[in-house]
Amino acid sequence: MQWKVNIPDRTATHESGLVVRFSPVPDTPGAWDGKADAPIPASLPINASLLARMMREAGDAFSSALKKGKQP
């Protein structure tokens, strides 16, 4: 699955249209918390395990982009 990361906007966008926004975790330096923008795209089945996997993928893609680029 393809993810497009925008570091300045702190987002990871999936080819399905799912957008995950990241914010720093205040009490854990270097950690990020991701939240899916609502609404979830209609093209995605509402399935907890699928969404959990996609959130992990978004986090991995965002972390990888941060390592390759400059951190916000």
C-alpha cells in the first residue's frame, strides 16, 4: 500500500484517501501520536483490524520520512 508523507503538514495520506495527522507526544520526546482524519473514506471497509494495520503503516511511513528528512 502506498503512503505519501508531508512532513511540514505532519500527515501521511494513503492511496485510498485516508489521512493520518501526527502530533508530538508531550511527555515523550521524539514520539508522535497519529489520528485519522474523519470521515474515513468510503472506499475502506470499516474493519478494526484493517484500520489498525493502516495506522501502523502510516506511523512507519511517517517515522521513515522523518529519519530521511528534517524533523519538524
